[in-house]
Amino acid sequence: MTRRERDPLVVGRVIGDVLDSFTKSINLTISYNDREVNNACKLKPSQFVIEPQVDIGGDDLQAFHTLVMVDPDAPSPSDPNLREYLLW
């Protein structure tokens, strides 16, 4: 199995169903109450009531990025009909 096939975004069908394939170009860190969130990280709703801390890496201050939060298996993995619902 290749590294790409094990990527949580591919396994969770985020890439393919929600997003087109892409090449990572910068580092991105998201934390809720000092807990870093990674791909396929599970959180309870009570854990992310407050807004997250978002750190976008890179040295180019002229570059723009778009951050979208979605739940790719909403309302359930067997019926993800709300997977593209924009959370914020």
C-alpha cells in the first residue's frame, strides 16, 4: 500500500468526494484548547465550542489561502449526504 493510499484524507474520501487531489505546499496547524487537530482526529462537539487557533506556515506574505472546515462523514459514514456542509 502506498503512502498516498494510507493518507487519512484519501481513506476518508475527503480527497475525491469533497476535494480534488492536491500537493501540500505549506504547513497548517489547527488547535482547540491547545490540542492539535490532525487528519482523522475525532473530537466531541464540546471540545470545539470556541474558535480554533489556526497557524498557516510559509514565508510569502503575498500568498492567500482558503481554509474550509467540513465533516466528510456527516451525518454518518454510511450516509454522508451532508459531507460538504460548510461548518465555518
